[in-house]
Amino acid sequence: MVKEVHLAAAAPGLHEITREIEEVVAGAGVAEGLCTVFVRHTSASLTIQENADPSARRDLERWLERLVPEGDPLYSHTTEGPDDMPAHIRSALTASSLSIPIIGGRLALGTWQGIFLWEHRRRGGARSLAVHVGS
């Protein structure tokens, strides 16, 4: 089963989407299998990360901003604004898809793990995910 999940535009940073993906898995009725989540954009990404302490997310966001800053004079792709090329690089360094086992009809995430959309643009707009659940 494949389902498209639409997410509203969000500010830059990590946004937990675990609940949205869990709903797709529950609706699929698969007891044992695999859930694949794919973000259909080149300036946002996905990650599984700490979901209990928000400071972990803030530290990751700041680290990636330092690693790939806006305004690098080497960027030639600047037509869509100063945040666009850094967003593409940040997306390339992270992940466009995740695979999560399903055990007992639930995502096999660890106690402190959550699924996050990582918005890399200041003006990112709505995002679309393709979620595949199979046994």
C-alpha cells in the first residue's frame, strides 16, 4: 500500500511527523513488514532522531547551519533566493527516504526515536511524502 501524506508549510528546522506515519501504518493493517517514507522535494529531508529533548534538535539544526551556511560566494544557483542552494546541499547530506521495520503492527522505533521532516528553506511551502507499507 502506498499513501501520500501532505504536510503544511513549516518553518526551517526539524518537525516531528511520527504520528502521521503511524496513522498510515495502522491503516495498512500490516502486522510484520516495512514502512518506507520518501520526501518528494530537494530542499527538505527526513531523519530519525531524539524526540524527547528539544535541545538535541536545536543543536542539530545549528550544526547543519554552520556546516552549510547561506551566502557562500561559491554558490551559482541563487535564482530562488539565498536559502535555496544551502537547502539543496543540506538535503543531499541528510536523507530523502527512511525504512522502518513494522513489528506487531507498529513502527519498530526505539524509546526516544521519532521521525522528522527537516525543512531546510525559510520559505519551504507545503511538503509531500510518499509512504509505502508492505509485508
